[in-house]
Amino acid sequence: MISQVQENNSMIRTRFAPSPTGFLHIGGARTALFNWLFARHHGGEFLLRIEDTDRARSTQEAIDAISEGLSWLGLDWDGDAISQFARADRHVEVANTLIEKGRAFRCYCTPEEVDALREQAFAEGRALRSPWRDRDAAEAPADAPFVVRFRAGDEDVVIEDAVQGDVRWAAKEFDDLVILRSDGTPTYNLAVVVDDHDMAITHIIRGDDHLVNGGRQSQIYDAMGWARPVFAHIPLIHGPDGKKLSKRHGALGAEAYRDMGYLPEGLRNYLLRLGWAHGDQEVFTDAEAVAAFSMKGLNKAPARMDFDKLAHINGHHLGKADDARLGALVRPFVDALEDRIDDADVIAARYNAAMPVLKTRASTLEELAQQGYFLIKQRPFEFSGKAAKALKDEARDRLNRLFTHLSDLTVWNEDELANALQSFAESEEVGFGKVGQPLRAALTGGAPAPDLAQVMVFLGRDEALDRIQEQMSPAN
């Protein structure tokens, strides 16, 4: 067995090789992240290859969706993306080389003959072996169609996997694999090996649903005399119920998480911890993740999607994010709110002023928009529930006196307002709730909001007093 390329190679090269048949699946995003981190940790290169040989299903729209998803996640790749389809001639060249080496052959079996051979092989507890592996191609009927098959070996197949350990398959488990179809197009396992070799890929981190492919592909590497890359097959992501993640578990595409208001750094951090560990550390900056990442931290057990933990981690990154950046990112979510004012400048100014506080109260951008809704809610307010209950006649009378008390303030800041509210409650000889509940209703219309003094600062003196005045009892 040809020895694998080692981690101390002077140029580590990893790749992400999605099929462009849809959006960037969250499992694919994690695979890309792990390959990106490993390459960046070693100062190597992370490449992107689009496996677009399935022309019926591969679309430019899907290619664009994958590129946009990676870009949004912040997973930059080195050089231009490589099209597997564009390399078909090279794949055929290698197939012909394997024929010359005696490691592949032309098989002229009809589909019906293949079905019969497969049934016989199954009954005998072995994989399919074509009779053409030992026959002279000159015996083939004139102009008969053929496929090219890889000649399966007679020895057990073993790969050294960085996650799974040594994995062994008995020789009889691998059939004479088709590597060129009857129309001359390459199959997946041949194309992947040729592309990874020509791209000088040293390490392949991918889902363990490709583990058997690792065994098949290792035979082609060996037959060509090429060094195998280091394989690392990671368990697939499971849903909260322990079953393989699927559509029934919710959003699966990276763009869906973006549209729900998650930050790319929040999703990166969460995906990092799905199947990889560095002690007990849960929260990572990008620099910390790059510095810490190694294959030793990859887990053998499947990771479960936990949306509560995702929200917690995203909330942490939201709280650390730049206020101006959040102001721009939250705007589409603010625009989606109903019953709000239309003045874009006022909306931006109020959210920007409140951002240092609002961002600590939210887990997503959607929640961030909701937390600031009180700032832009359309007046006059319509009250219901607790807010309506808080504004009984006695409470409205108290708002009259509070309005006068606050109007006398010469300084409008958080400390002065907090002291003014406390002193007013004392002068009224009531608990603070008797002042705070009706005031909160008057200022926010019942929407979520932070501390009352902060609310009045964010609204500004004139807006705050106007809102209180609207809810005061009519003058006696």
C-alpha cells in the first residue's frame, strides 16, 4: 500500500467539491469549514471544485448559490473554482492509462448480462466480476458498445483514516467498478481521484457516507502509482431526534440561516463544534479557530443539531459585532415589521443609537429588529393585554404628574432619568411598578424594550414626552 501524504507536508491543500444540484447544504457548509480551517491552520490552500458532470442536474443557478453561500460564510477559496466537467478529457486519458497498465479493461457485457452476473455474484456472497477482465477485446462483436471497468484487486483494501482509524474491506466486497460509461463519460470515483491528484490535494475531509468511496478510490491511486491523500471521514450531522439531518428538521441551506438572521461568524462557530472539540471551549473567534483546528479534535460520534445552542452562540457573536455593521444587516428585518413609521432616517438613527444595548438582548437579526420595534412603532398605539391593563384611569392620572416631573429635567441622560423616576415614585409613595408599568406601556406600546431610562434616551426627549402625553388623562 502506498503511504499517505503526512500532515507536515510543506504545502497542505484541501478542497470542497460540491455537486451543483441545489443550495449549500448545512452539512456541506461544515465540510467546507473544516477543510478551510485545516488549510488555513497550516498556511496551505483551500480549493473549490464544482463536480458538475451530471449535466441534467447541474445548473448555473445552483453553482451561483454554492459560491454565494460560501462567500457569505466567509470561506474564501484560493484561485478559481474548477469545473470537473471541463476536465473530462483528462479523466479519459487516465482511464486509458489504466487499461495500458492492465488495471482496467473494456467490458462488452449487455445490461441484461450485467444484471445476471450481479444476481449470481450476490447469491455467491461476492461483488460482480466481469468475464471481460480475462477475455481478449478482439473477441468482442464489431462496433459493440462497451464500458471501461477498473480491475478489482484480490487483496483486502485498507485505508488509514484520520477519524475512523484503519478501515478494511475484503477484496470480494469491491466489484469491477465502471470508470467510463458507454458514452465515454467518466464516473464519479475516477473523476474525483484524477482531479484530487492533479490539484495536489493532500487531505480530504468529508462525510462518512463517502467512506466506501475512499476504499474504491484508494485502489485507483495505488494502480496509478500516486500517493494517497490523508482521508478523514466525519460522521454526518443528525437532527435533534438522532436521525440523519433532513428537511423535516427545518432549514438546511446556508442561505436559509442567513435569512433567519444568523451571522456568518455565529454559524461558523456553531458548525465548528458539530463534530470537533478543543477541550471545553465553545465560543471561538476566527483566529482562535484557525489556531486550534486539527484533525485530532474530530469526533467519531455523530453530532446533533441543537438550535438552542446555535441561537446562544449566535447571540454571543451578535453582542460582539460592530454596531454600524449590525445597523446595515438588521435593516431588511426592520423593513419587514408591520405598523411602523416610514421615515428611514429616523429608523436608522434610533436603531443606531440603541444598538449597543439592543444587540445584547437578541440571538438573531430578526430578534434584534423586534427588540428595537418600540423605537419605530406607529403612533397612536393600540393597547392590549398587560399594556392595556397598566393604563387604567389612576395610572393615566399619574402619567400627568410624571410628565411635569420629567419636563423639568435640564439634563436628559440615563442616570438623570433613572434618578428622576425613582424620586417620582417616592414622592407618589408607591412602589416603582406603579410608575414603571404605565410608563413602559406609554413609551413602547407593549413592545419588548430595555430599561426605561434607556428607552427614553433612545427615543429622545421630545418623542418620549410626546408618547407620555398621548396616554395622559384629559386635563381636569
